Amino acid sequence: MSAVRLHPISWPRLAAELADRVERLTPADGGAWPRVLIDGAPAARPERLAADLAEELRLRGRAVQRVRSRSFLRPASIRLEYGHQDADAYFDLWLDDNALFREVFTPLDPGGSGRVLPDLRDPDTDRSTRSPYVELPPGAVLVLDGPLLLGRWFPADLTVHLRMSQAALRRRTPEPEQWTLPAFARYQEEVHPDEAADVLVRADDPERPAWNQPPDTP
């Protein structure tokens, strides 16, 4: 992979730039609901950028539905079948892709109902959240955030990857979660998220992000 030139930007400015792109989006499948993925390891805090983007869009009058991938994990009996610290299971088994397709993405297909489930399971208690479905009006934006989201065939109109170097990821990942690091190394090797994402953001320094400044950004 050739070197990608990255440009310093603040988080608020990044959220505004991404909101500009979302406002220009036309869903590729002809549907009525633009879908955005914010992908990054927990240490990169993808939920922060997702929250900032959602707030920016709401200030512009757009309806937004945030979904966190951690609310769509498989039951602990499946996640932890190979132990509590199995990096391959974390990569392959933890996220309930089928539930996300069924409850979030498929209802937003062309001609879909727009009726999505915002969360399925509390990852801490391993119990159903029993949240009610939310019916999104046409034009509402779905923002999904979490780790290891790319390469799963989720239909998305804009994908953002928060990249961290191995050293930064090791430094900023709490000791109890260090066992997940091989999963992110595998992600880089197999999925190549830096290349797969529409927007690449360097997040090694939590206060000084940089991005690849997409060509349509002045």
C-alpha cells in the first residue's frame, strides 16, 4: 500500500466535514435512508465521532438513528465458547451480523419499512434490552459505530475507519483488554480497513486526529 497523505483536523471540524458528505449522499441502492459506518478499535473511541456526527446532522435538521455494535453482540454462551480471551472468537463470533442485517439494515432496503431495532442485548448483563422498534422517516441517517465492522458486507453509503498504529493501540488499550490486540492485527492483514474505508482518520493521538481529506473536500 502506498503512503496516504493525512491532514490535521479537529474532531468538531471532522464531524462537520462528514456531515457535509452525508448531506450530499444518495443511497447507492436507491433506498431512502443513508447508512454510515464509523469503524475503529475501542481505544480509538468510534462512539465519540459517531455522537459528534449525529449531533451535527441533527443541528442541520436531519433525523438520525445511532446504533452501537456492542448492543448487537451474540449471547455470552456463543461469544465465550472458546474462553473469555480468545482473539479469534472476538474477531469471528462476537458480533451478531445476522441480527444487524435483520433488525437494522434490511428494514432500510429500498421499499423497506424503516422500522429498526436500536439495540438487542445488553453486553454487560447478557440480557435482551427489550427496546421498542423505531420507525425512521425517509431521509433519516443511520450511524453505526464499533470495532471490526468492515469486510462484513454491511450495506453502507459512507464508511469511516479510525486507524491506530500497533504501538498506539497497545498503549491506549487497557491491560484487561490487551488480549484483543491480535484480532486487530488480523483485521489489518485480512480486511485492509485503511483501503476499504471511504474516509481514513488517524487516531493515534486522541486530541490530534488527521484524515485523508477526500477529493471532494475543498
